[in-house]
Amino acid sequence: MKMLPIFAIFLLLSLAACGKPSAPESPDPSTYGLTHEGEVPEGRHSQPENADSN
């Protein structure tokens, strides 16, 4: 009898974990290279102007 509540909690957690992920299906390519606020990064993490001319 004491195992029933433990089993019920385990079952509920298992069902919740098997739900659909909340992440988007695919990334938005228009936001590549921007911060989470949608701005161009500044400082040491910014890309140099001539990054393509290696």
C-alpha cells in the first residue's frame, strides 16, 4: 500500500517528462549573430569587420 503514492508520483513525473519539448522546431536564421536582446554584440565578443578575409 505504501508504494502506491510513490508509483503515482513517478507516473505523473514520467508523463510530464515525455511531453513535447518547448524549444522551437527550427532556429530563426535572421537572428544569427545577435544577442538575446536582438542587438549586435559589442566588445570582446563582437566579430571583426574583416572576419571573412582570412
